[in-house]
Amino acid sequence: MRQPYYIQSANSEISCAGIQTIAQDELQNINSDDVAYWLIDMRIWTEGWEQLCKIRRNLAPAVYLKPVLFLIDSDTIPQEIVTASDGNIHRSSCDERILEDWVSRVEPINQWIEHLPNAKVGSDANIAFKVLRIITSRNVELEPITTIRRHSGYVYPLLEPMFGKRDTGVLETLAFLESQHLLNGRFISSAHFCSHCGSAFLNFKESCPQCSSDDIRSDELIHHFKCAYTAEMADFRTGDRLVCPKCERELKHIGVDYDKPSIVYHCNQCSHTFQDPKIMTACYNCGRTAEPEHQEARSILAYTVSAIGQNAADYGLDALFTNILDHELHLFSEHAFRDFYRIEMSRIERYKRSTSSLVMIRFHDLDKLYIKLAGKAREVFYELSTIFKTVLRQSDVITAKNETIFFVIMTETSAKHAERAAERLQEGVSALFENNLDFKPAMSVRIREIHPKLDIDAALEDFLENDN
Ligand SMILES: [Zn+2]
Ligand SMILES: [Zn+2]
Ligand SMILES: [Zn+2]
């Protein structure tokens, strides 16, 4: 049974049944299977924040991925801080029941951590990988919030404490993961950032195109229909009435006896008059001024993990080949693949006219390939995915068990034809590597015709176990 662990600090204590107390530097020494979540006292929230940072910057998955709850007693903690935890418990309502309730609420996260092959011994040094893992373990859409307390203007509260001063920025890391198709982004907003210091706090101002001063004033132009005289509003103003300086008639109704065709600007510094002011931006942080097009415009996105990202969160970021394949061919999650299999099986059973085949492919020594290919890996994997693309059809459904094992449903394809496709795949792969390097990755293929008696789980399992 997992229990909450209250993290002790100099200024805090807790007296409640059903909770363990632990010192900050002991985190790594206990059996992580026993920990339901870390509970941090936020009475002095700056200290609590430090504790959270230490946890999230730890390299052991069993420590940094663990759920963290805040014990709070005031509502004055800044929004981007208070939302950085996995949940909050108010001190006044903190009792054994609530603590226990949270144990079951965060259980899915703990189970995800437990399923990792290296949760206890591993050390995740790559910040992008840590980010991918924490998003995957929470299984929610990561949404940014706005804040004036960070230069970036936007923060992803869950990620904030993971990043130390020496790490790449949060936005850059997320953009990288998205570019690798490990995360999917959903548009939230677009924002300008100072191209020099990255600050989101820019003053957009209208300025004089002649002397660049922003000491300018604007006025509306008025066009008098009767006499066609056009001048600034100020010239027409007589007390609280508008009177034409040329024909001396009073202007009463806009649209009837006059209109306002445009706005005119005056520079108070050089007396220049103009219609289109120059827009300039000044950074509140570093003070530099630039035209908006020379600042950095970025889309602010909310992120969810992709099917291939889930895979990479388990097996590592160098799951390059599956990333590329997913991009080129669209890989289905194993779950969706099984669903599709069931649909296809009932279709075959009902119409008794079609044959489709299940094809299981394993590349041996693909891990050695990475080392051999080094910088050329991406290029070669693109070629490899092109071979997949030419052999498979749009209607085929493909999933990746991991970096080296692929399952394909070839619709409307007999076992004999599937065999031929597999041969073409094999030939293409051999040719690619013969041309590129002196290396031939072994490949095993097994083909089963899809019929109602074929148990997909057993078939896949059998392939995984008996083909090494
Ligand atoms: Zn001027
Ligand atoms: Zn007039
Ligand atoms: Zn700046």
C-alpha cells in the first residue's frame, strides 16, 4: 500500500495519521513503490517551491515523476506556482480521509511510473526526455497560463520547476518535441518575443516615419460634402460645434453633410505630417527597439503526447525510425490497431468475400544501425520509410510495437500476396543498406491470414516470443 510522504523542512511539521515524514535529502533512499505522492508544505511558499524544484530536477524517474501535492493555507500564492503541483490540499481540511483519497487519485501516475523498465535505477539526464515523460505520465493536455512574473509571459506550470538555469528554455524544448512528432500541439495564441532577450513584454508604439520619435499625435480628417473642403477635425472645431472654416456652414450629421475619410498624424518633434505611422516595438526587459517583423513571433500551443511520443517515453528519444515512419505513413497506436483488427475480422466474417493478412515484421540489429549510421541515421531512415511507403498501401494499417517490431494489417490481401509484399520490403531494405553501408540488417517476417479463429493477441505474443 502506497503512502503519502511529507517532506520535512526547517520551518514545517505536520501531525496527521497515515502519513510518513521524510527529509529532503532522503528521497532517493526509500523504496519508491511505497510512495503515493510527495506532500510539500507551502506555508512559506518560496521554500516549498525550492523543494518542488529539487524533486523535479532529480534525475531518477521514480523521484521526479512522482505526484506532488501542496499543503496550502493561503490563497496568496501566485497562480503559476500553485498550479505546478498535481493537486493541493488545504491545511484546514487535511485529514486521513483526504490524504487517502489522493492516494487513489494519483494511482494512475504511479502505475505508469512502475511500468517503466528503468524507473528506479534510471537517470534521465536529457531535459526533453524528462518533459516527454512527465507529460505522458499525467496523460492530460498541457496548457499554458499567462503570467507577468516570467519574461516569457506564458508558462506551463507543471514543467517550470524542472528547468534549471543551464537548461534550454521550456518553449524551445516543447517546440523540439513537437518537431519530432512526439507531441501534438493545439493552437492557443500567437505572441511576439524580443529577439534579443526572449521577453514577451514588448511595447508596440506608433512612431514618426521621418525621425522615429513616438511623440506623435493623431487627428481625424473631416471632409465637408457641400464645399469639398478637407482638413483635420481641430480646424472645424468651434466650441462644441463643428463649423467648416471654408464655407462657414455648420456640420451636423456624419454621413449626411460630412464624413471622416481617414486619420492623420503629426510628429511633435519634427512637425512631419503623415498617414501611416511606423510601428516599433520596445522591450521592457532589455530596452532594445526593433520593428515588429524583426522580433520573434511564435505560436503558443497546448500539448498532448502523440502515439509515437508514448512509445518514446517508454523506450527513449532515439526512437528516430518510428518517428519518421509515423510522420511518413501514420502509425496507429497498438490499441487502435487492435480495434481495427477486430473490425476487419467481423467485416471478413460477415461478407465472406475478402481476405486480409496480418504481417509481423522484426528488424534485428537495428540498434547497431544507429551506431553505424551516426549522423546519417535520419537520412537513411527516411529512405527506409519510403520503402515501407511504396510496398504498403494507404489502406494498410501499421503500428510499431517499438523501434524494431512492426505489425501491419494488409487489407484485401491474401497471405500469398502479403508474402510477395514482404519480399519486396526485404529486397528494398537489403538494397538500401548494401548501397549505403556494408551492413545487412536481418529481418524476420511472419504472415497470418485474418480469419475469425485467429487470436490476434496470441499471434502477436507468439511472434514476439519465438522470434529472437
Ligand atoms: Zn518626426
Ligand atoms: Zn464647407
Ligand atoms: Zn529584450
